[in-house]
Amino acid sequence: MAAKALRTEEFNKIVLQDKQLTVVDYWAPWCVYCRRIEPAYEKIGSEYGDKLLVAKVNIDEEPELAEKYQVETIPTLMVFKDGEPVGHIVAPDSKAKIESFIGEHLN
């Protein structure tokens, strides 16, 4: 399954209320580096879709979500567990780094 684009309402329901284990990519369409890691992130969505939700938040469309979680640099990946952020990584440069980061939070 590809990364799911989340708007504020979906984010609040899925990530915060349902408390599903989720990794969120904060990105923007004009961000060259965001587009560069997108294929790796989409593969993560396909490979880990049965263990966690792989999601994306476009900071241009949802600036309040970026502000709420103090996302200052994109791409930033953040893991949410039980509705709370438990870790983040800024500008990972490979699929292996993304997998390592996610692996720290999987049980």
C-alpha cells in the first residue's frame, strides 16, 4: 500500500484517536529532497503496510500540523505511537536509514 495522504481531520482520527502506529512524512511538492526520497518512502509503505500506517502530510496544505509538531525542516519523518510522537528523523538519505528509524519503534 502506498503512503496515505492525511488531512487534519484524518490525522486526528487515525493517528491521535485510533492511536494506530504511524510514520508520517512531512513534505511539500516544491521540496526537491522530499521528491528524491519519495520512491523509497513509497516502498516502505508497501513493505510495512501490515505493521503500521505509512502516511504523508503536505505542509503547504496542512501548515498547522507541521507547526503543532515543530517541523522546521522537510522532509521530516515522525513516528506516532498511542497518539503521541515518539521519534523523528530529518532528511534521511536512504531507504535503509528510513527502515532503521522505523525498526526502532516496531515491537
